[in-house]
Amino acid sequence: MLLPRDTHHFTQPNVLSVDWPLNPIPLILDSPHSGTVHPPDFKPSVSPVFLRQGQDSYVDDLYANAPSYGATLLKALFPRVYIDVNRSADDLDVDLIDGEWPNQVTPSEKTALGQGLIWKKCLNGMPIYDERLSVLEAKARIDNYYTPYHQTLGSLLETTYNKFKAVWHIDCHSMPSVSSAICKEGPGHRRSDFTLGDRHGTSCSSEFTFFVKSVLEDLGYVVTINDPYAGVELVRAYSSPVHNRHSLQVEINRALYMNENTFAKTDDFQKLQKNLEVLLSEITVYIGKKINL
């Protein structure tokens, strides 16, 4: 049941937006990969269709009613391929940079695939740019987009934790319904309806992970844990389960709500959105019991 709550809204133009209720509970959701606003300096050399394949289309819409359940919702407005806030700041491919990068880099396996901090390749392996970025261009992306997003999320989580001495963070994503050639499991594997990532029990309590799993399974969904995604930077950086700071990555199979070829919402979008509201309602009850709200 949708709870009527007064909500507030803040937007940093082209960068991020935050929606929160007047009386928030310690539940923060963030959608880091659903942004569609192309910054003026973003000049890819490939079709927007290929760029959009890397986007978590409509995930922010799916959770749009989260503030009605007491949760705070943070959304990135810029595209993931422009700069990926779910990577560490040093996860950079210096071959993409024209000039000497002044900071230390620690490239991950994502960078090796061309999808590190600043994406070099689309999901299909096609190069995004026909020329390298200058040092100033790359630094501007970090300073003007990556850093504000992380500062905002960190501030929301810290303020909430200081008030309640506990916080639950859900990092909201979507995944292709079938794995591609660059995936660990190889091409052609059909994905579950949901994948929950808690970095193998290190980013949130197993109790909470399995609670979310049970609610989704009661709604009729097939759910896996840490397979094929265990969570990356956004759940790693802000979690400490032993201190009651819980971060869980939730991946939704895109075939549940959209046409993956045309990027259009399907008739099932509203059903999934309502089921996610059931999930949020159950999480609200769970958190209430934990902190005696």
C-alpha cells in the first residue's frame, strides 16, 4: 500500500537529483546508471544505440515511488559510459588519455574490457571515441560528475547513519537478459530475474540479503546471489555490516520490463514497478523492527 508522505526534491543540473520524504527512514536507494543527459563535452563516435546498451534504462523510474515508503532516492543524470560512478577513481585506462595522467591508476578487469572509470568501448566491443581525451577533459569528468555523486551518496548515508545508528543502502541496476561474449559465464546464458550482490557477505548482513531474496521469490521471481554480479564500488565503498552499514546491489533482468532491442517499456513495466513497491514496503517493516521505529 502506497503511504502518503510529503517529499522534497533537489537537482544539480545535468549531474544528479535527490528525492526524499519529510520523515525518512534509514533506507537510501541510488540509481547510478540510468542517466541520459549527455554533457556538452561528450563526443562519442558511435551510434547512440550502442551507448544505450550500457545504460540501466528506466531503473530510476522503476523506483520512483521509493520516497513514498520513507526511502531517499539518488539518481545520476549523466550516462554511465561518460563516467562510471560504480568504479573506483583510479580504475582508469591511461591509453585513453592524451598526455601523462598525474594520479596513480589501478586498472581492474573492467578496464581491461574497456569499461572502467571512463568507458573506452561499448558492450559490443566497439570503440566509443575516435581520438583520445585530454588530461583536462578526463579530470573534469571526475571533478564535475563522479566526485559530486559520491559526495552526495556518502553524505546521505553518513547523515542517516548518524541519526539512526544504522543505514541500509540499495544500489539499483539492471542487467541484459542474456550474457554476452565479454561476460565471465560466456555468451548465451539466460539470466535470473534478479541478482543480489553483497560482495559475498561483506557489504551487508546475509540476513538482509536473504530477506530481500525471500520477498522477491514470494512475488514469483527467480533470484540468485552474487551470480553473475557480486557488486562493485558503490556497495564496497560505503558498507560495514559490523557497524550496521548495509549495502546491497540489486540487478533486475531487463526483459522483465523493456524491449532490449527497441529500448521501449513493455506492458509488464507497471507490474514490476508495483512489485518493487511491495519489496520496499516489506523492507520498511524489516528496518522498523531492527531499529524500533
